[in-house]
Amino acid sequence: MPLSPLAVELIGGTAAVLTTLCWLPQAVKVLRTRETRDLSLTTYGAFALGIALWLAYGLLIGSVPVVAANAVTLVLVLGIVSLKLRFG
């Protein structure tokens, strides 16, 4: 039985919220402690690039959940990358 468009958007929206919010604790921890020694700049850089590409994809297909989730995630991840570059 196919899902309704609303159900599909709710699934996408829920996935977007969960995968976006998972970065919030890491960003808060780095902001509070200024400790980034154990974070891989290569991993976070590659992840940020991937998120930027997902954001572009979401814009191209006009998907609000994909755009919203990746825009917020990109801000959080770039914040962590910036702190990694600043504090090593």
C-alpha cells in the first residue's frame, strides 16, 4: 500500500530533525570546552562538503526537509570545523 504524500514528508521531516539534532551536543560540547584535539579535521571537512552537496541537491529538487536539515547541519558542522581550526 503506497504512502500518502503527507506521510512521506513526515518521514523525511522526522529523519531530518533527528539527523540534524544529533550534531547539536557535539557543537555545544566544543563551544563549552574549546577541546577539539580528538576531532578529525579531515572527517569533518569531508562531512561538511557532503552536507553542502546534499543542500544543493535539496535545493535542486525543491525538497524542504532536505534543504532545512542540511542547512542547519551545515551551520553546526562548519561551526565545529571553525573551532577545530581555531583551537587545534
